[in-house]
Amino acid sequence: MSAAQEAACAAVVRRLTAGLELDASAWDALCSVLGEGDAARALALLAADPECCENAPFAALLFSPGRAAMLDLEPALAAAGLDPAGAEQLAVAAAARLTGRSLPVLLPGGGAAAYPAAAEDVRGYVLRLRPAATPPEGLRAVLARRLPPDAAAALAVTLRHSRLDWTPEREFFLATLLERANPDFDDLPGLTAWAAGFLDLEGPGPFDPRAALAGRRQALEAQLRQAEAAERALSVGSFETRMSQGLRLGHVHGPDVRRELEFLDRACRLVLGVAGAALEAGGVAVRDLGAAEDLEELLRLMP
């Protein structure tokens, strides 16, 4: 392995030997499934038969890196710049160094218990870090230039785990957004996560930012109308009454849609230099108004 790969492997080994962690809900579920109220004894039962159909998900969860581990290991993974073959090589190397060793598991009440590391456990941990999904160098350069190290690492982790297949168009869109955003004004973590999700929805084909943003805005406006209709229906009748009337409304959470519209409009201003509402100006807008049973319902549906 290269020196950078060796450093990444050493960082993973250091992190794992420092202690594995589960959150409170995972501990509660583990103890409940194993019928053991004490976390240390539940962990011992898990270690005794980790491949049991009931235990296997918890063993995998134990070797799933949390947010703190991702942030800690991001600099080493970025420096290694691995491709899929290199990621597998890293996973195998880390497994070779830790297989058969007892790793500490930090218990919820304090203290630690030992858990034997199997090769597949360690390999799974490394691959869940997505070491082959390092964001493009240009994006990482923008983050390093514009943000403090901790904030830059946090956004790099978000991009690594966004599952995007990077293309020049996607990289340009995000680089422009991050270059022009105001770290003191914009919700950069939320805006970056939204942008990654938006790009993922667009798929791997040709990408026209204006057309894509306009189409997404139309879809969100339709969802918002649906949410507002549901809110009005709920304000005048109970769930049981609406069911008896044969009224079926799909659930759309209005505040989430409004928040996404805010992110979209901000992205429009940063990337295109125009307000989101201006995207449809001068073009043909296509909207699905839904189905109406009478004139009153039709007028309600029309924008």
C-alpha cells in the first residue's frame, strides 16, 4: 500500500481500538432482543453467537461507524483518495491487523467490555466508511478555502455519504453553490445535504441546472398545495369522518416542503443568480392539477 493508504489503515485501527460505541436506542434494542437487562452481559451473549439471525444485525450495527468516527477518519480517507480496489485493499489490511483481537466496547453506564473482532466485522466497518467515495478535489479545495477545518470535514463527510456519482456538471453545481454561499448566513450543512439529494434525484444523465431546478420547484409547489389541502381538511373534520366520506389524502409534511423550497430558492440565487420564482418566466410550465369532481374543486386546484 502507499504511504497514504498505510496512514488511513493506521487511523482505522486506532479508531477501532479506542472503542466501539452504540447509541442508547441500540443498546435498548440489543438488551430487549437478548432478554438481558445488563448491557455487558447482553454484549457477551452477542459475542457468543454473532451469526445468529437475531444477533447478526446487532453485530453489524456494532461495527457501523457513527458520525464522530466519520469526522475523525475523513482527513485520512481524503488523503488516501482510494478507488474501489484500493478501498477493498484497505478493508482487508485493517481486518488482518485486528482479526482475533478483543476490541473495547464503551458501555452506556460507563466502563467498557471486550468484543472479539472477526475479519468480516472489520472489513464491513471500513467499507461502511465509503473510502472510495472521496468528493472531487475541486470541491474539497473550496471547502478548505472557505471554512474552518472542522466545518469543512463535516461537509466532506456529507458529500462522501451522499452516494452521488460525480460528473463535471454535478461538481460545478456544488462548487458554485459552496463558493458563493455565505457561511455566516446560509445553513451550509442543510443546504449541502439538500443539493446532494437534489442532484441524486436528477439521475446520472445530462444535467441542465435551470430546467432541473424549475422542474423540482413545480413538484414542490404541487406537494405544498397537497399539504395545505390536507391541513384544511384536518381542521374541519376528524380522520374517522374523512374516512367515512371516502376522502383519501396522501401525507405530505408541509414544513418539510417549505424548508426544501427555501433551500431550492437559495440555490437558484447562488448558482443561477435569479429567484426561484423567476425560473418559469418566459417558458412553458407544465403542472399536474390533479382531478376535480366539480367546478369548486377545479377552482381550488388552479394556481
